[in-house]
Amino acid sequence: MSADVLTAEQVGFRYADVTVLHDVNLRVGSGTTVALTGANGTGKSTLLHLLAGVTPPTRGRVVRRPGTRLALLPQRTSDIDALPLTVGECVQIGRFTPRRRLSRDDRARVAELMQRLDIAHLARRRLRELSGGQRQRALIAQALVQDADIYILDEPTVALDTHSRQHVHDLLTERAAAGAAMVIASHDPAEAALAERTIHLEGTTPSLAVEK
Ligand SMILES: Nc1ncnc2c1ncn2[C@@H]1O[C@H](COP(=O)(O)OP(=O)(O)O)[C@@H](O)[C@H]1O
Ligand SMILES: [Mg+2]
């Protein structure tokens, strides 16, 4: 049994007067993938933001193992599109640290992922000029290039064709095999099948988290 890197204990969340999540419990070990399923509006994106630490829960607690690096691929990316970034810059951001320039190794990792996600030829194009699927691949590359211990991915392949989706699934399988913990919200059964466990949010208000 691998040690947990991410846990949610009795987590609840409310937006103003609407309680979206109630008593969600979740443990994710290194090398383990958990799928998060549920109809639109059941609170998947909200829960992922709590797990990633973007928003604190209104009840309970989220604990990430100290020292772990976490990468988040959000569902809503309109803020990112508003920036005048090229695809190459978007992916490089995943390797930025405040203290040093990108190393040769960083650049190699960026190039490798862009190749694998078939966006190398788009390196100089601006994000906002891309198709939905191209943009999504750039954002997946930005998340995966971080070499994180925990990946939180919100419907990562929803805009992708079958071929691209398979490439992403291969990359995710490799990361899990290398010890990464993942939580992936998805409506795609093939994507949920990458996971050892599925947490399903039932469409009640607040949502009930059921492990399947
Ligand atoms: N910023 C917000 N303010 C108020 N309500 C919100 C906000 N974001 C989401 N909600 C509501 O919370 C519920 C869960 O949303 P969300 O987490 O995006 O669900 P999912 O990702 O499963 O589709 C929905 O009813 C949605 O309308
Ligand atoms: Mg969502």
C-alpha cells in the first residue's frame, strides 16, 4: 500500500448560500489514479480546486504531503487565453521557477512533450489563435511538463480527437507508472478506466460522493 500524498477529510464546500459538496472523503496514494465522475454541476471542478489548494474548503480539510509538487489543469481556461502567449511560452511556463532561467534540461523536456502532443509545429502561434483541441494539448503539455507528484486534471481530453486522446492517455499512464498521483475529472469511460478507483458525485444538493 503506497503512502497517501493527497487526502480530503469530511470536506464540504458552499458558494454563498448553495452547498455544493458535503462530507467528501478521498485518499490518493503515489502511483494511484482516481477518476472523478458525475453529471454537469455536481461539483467536480469545485472539488478539484479544493484538492489543488486554489480554494479552501468551508468544512473539513485537504492535506497534501509536505514537499509535493502539484500541477493543475483547470477546466476553464479563458483567463489563460486572454494572455498574449505563444504555445511555446505556454508550455515553458510549466518549468519556470523564480530563481533561475530555463536550463538545457528544461528546454529538452518542453520540446519532448510538445513533440509527443503534436504541437511542436504550433510553437510560435498564439494560444487564442488555436482550435479548441490544439489549445487543450498546449495546456496539457504545460501541466505535464511540470514533473509534479500530484496531477489534478479537469476533463483533460474533452476537446480532443480519438488519436490525440490516446496520446494523452499514454502519457498519463506513464506518469502513474513513474509514481505520480492523479485525480482526473472525466465523462469519458476510457479515461475513467485509467484509474484504479472512481469517486462519483451523485446529483443531489449537496452532492454525495460515492466510491465505485
Ligand atoms: N463561482 C461560483 N459561484 C457560485 N456557484 C458556482 C460557482 N462555480 C460553480 N458554481 C455552482 O456549483 C455547482 C458545481 O459546479 P462545478 O464544480 O463547476 O460542477 P462540475 O464541474 O461537476 O460541472 C454548480 O451548481 C455551479 O452552478
Ligand atoms: Mg467541471
